[in-house]
Amino acid sequence: MAPVENGVENGVENGVENGAENGAENGAEKGAQNSIETGYASICWNASSDDTGVVGYDIYRLDVGGFVHAASTTSTVGGFSGELGRLYTMYVVAKDAAGNVSPPSRLITVAATLGMSPTSTPTPTPGDREPPSQPTGLRDACLMDYEGVTFCWQRSTDNVAVTAYDVYRETATGYVKAGTLDGAGSTNFMERAGLVIGQRYTYVVVARDAAGNLSVPSEPLSALAREGLPSPSPTPTIDPTCVVSYRAATWGSRVNAEITVRNAGTTAIDGWTLTVGYPAAASSVRLVSGWSADWTQSGTELTGVSKRWNKVLHARSATQIGFTASYSGSVPAPATLRLNGRTCATS
């Protein structure tokens, strides 16, 4: 189904211009009477097309909690009642008999005027009717180290105070609230849940004050979902009671590793497992044989388990073990040496 087109152009002509004229004149008159009246926020658009025919259009209006259904029509003109002179942001979707819904039109902001107003009902004037200024300066990738979408913007201003920023993401059939930020806090937004890395997403930002006044939405921003920077590996805690000496001799494509495991603590170790961890670049290392321990390999880690005769490492004592492995390329050097899961000091 083709999207609704020209909602912005036609809506600006019919809504914003009339709102500026009628809203100013009528707002001043009613302000003198210390009351407000009901107006009508209306827009028009070009008809959508569909292979089986468009059966109607739905108009969605932005409220404090997000976009809500405001009106339905079978024509290309529609609107809803609202507070005279107040600005309303909306979009339109087309629908067919099968329930398929078109992509949303562009967002449009118009004023409620008296042009199509029902009988007005005066109500007490609220204390604050002035909305915050439009958020501007949206920039993609302000926080490059985070996974997903990140962007930022310049702060809005308000006659009292901006209390929140609501962020909306465009979907295939409308606009959904992606998050809310404290108006007094950061203007950096992040979203990662449900996003596809490498895909672009369109966002708008709306400023809000304590009275529930909403700003005109920002200009749309197309933001790219990125992988972010990898988290640094934590520095392992060294166990000072475990000291390992690793010496390697090579010939051809073989390396002979001679390892001394020392218990530098004050209590005996009854049963031990030494893990020699090579970096990922040393993936060619293959265990050939070993001595003084039962050796196995998993990936780039070679593990030696104590024998019955050397399983007890008394305080201040050591045992010698080793293995032979094949390799290709540069001579491998271990990245980690762990005894019973704890990283050992080296000598």
C-alpha cells in the first residue's frame, strides 16, 4: 500500500497558516474573557493507492503518553476537536479492506482553529499553555562506544522548565515511543533492544514541560545501528601464592615447554590443575605429548592435571611438568597461566 503523501504541505496550508491568523485573533479575544474555547485541528492530503482499494484513513495525535488514535475518515480531509490556538502534532495512515496499513505520513503540526469548530465551551484558563521550543541539532553517533543507536541534540527552552524529552521511532505503520529522558539530565539517547546492526532507523524528539505542553517534534534523524566498541578485558587478579615459570625451546615446527609450578603460600595444595592459555592468534598450536601431568587440549588452552605422586604441593615447594606441541608461524607464547582457576605470577 502506498504511503500517505503531502500531508505536511497541505496541512501547513490548512492548519498552521489558519492557526496563525484565527488562533491569534480568537485567542486574544477569549483571553480577555479569561476563558478558552474549543477549536478544530484539521489537515488534508493526497489519496493513497492500493491494489484492492483504500477503504479509509486513520489520524493519530501526539499526547503526553505518545501517539493515540484521534479520528478516522474515508475522505482525504480530517481532524479532531482541541483547545483553540494550541498546536497539535499528527500523522495519517491509509488502510484497505484486508486490514493492511500504509507507512505513516510525515509528522505535521497544526493549530486548532475556529474554521470547523463545534459549539465552543468556555473553560478556565490553565496556568501554563506555552510549549517548549523545538529540539534541534540532532546528531548521529554521539556515543560511538555503545552498541545500537546513539544520538544527541541541543536542549529546548521553556517559560517554566523542560521536564522531559520523549523520543519516537518511526515504524512500518506509525511512530512508537522509544524512550524518555529527564529534561534536566543528559540529551544523549541510546537504544539497542530489537535493532539490527547496520540498519538505519528514523527518530524524532519532543520536549515536554510539567504542564503537559509538548513542543513541535524535531526534524527527523536517520541513525545507524552500530556495533560499538568492544569492552576491554578485565585485568586478572594475580594470586601471589602461585608462581609459574615457563621456558620454551623450539625445533622445526615443534615447541618443547618446560614449566615449574611453585606453591609460594603457607598451606599445601592437595590436587592441582594448570591451564596454559595461548592467544587466539596461536590457534595452530596442537598438543603432541606431555609429562608429569595428564595433558588435554581445548581450543587454544592446554590443561595439565596432577598425577597421584605429585598432586600435593607443599608450602614453599615446586614441581616440574611440561609438554610438546606442534605449531605454524611465529613461536607461540602463553597469554595466561592459571593454577586451579587462579592467575599465577610468573618468574
